[in-house]
Amino acid sequence: MDEKPHRLRRSRNDRVLFGICGGMGEFFGISPFWFRLIFFLLFLPGGIPGVVPYFILWLVIPRE
């Protein structure tokens, strides 16, 4: 029963910018690569569709 609650947090260890994708990868149990790929693909059509959700998540998801 010493298990920590499983919460969505920004990663300190697996980060490129702010640790959003690393934290989401840890939370969902998949590679952060897939989240990075999704944000990259959203960034391609002009930046806004990928940048805005990323920065919203940066403001909402707490640090580890």
C-alpha cells in the first residue's frame, strides 16, 4: 500500500522543452515519442494548432 497515486505530472527526467510529452507518456504508459509526434504534426499546418494546446497543458499540468 506504499504505492503513490498515479497522477499526470510534467516529467523532470524525460523532457525536451517542459516535460509535457514525457509526463503524458509516463501517465498513459506509452512512449513519449508518440505525443511528441502528435504535437509536431499539429505544428506543421501553421504552428497554432500544435503550440496552443502544448502551452495550455504546460499551464495546467503541475511539475513532478
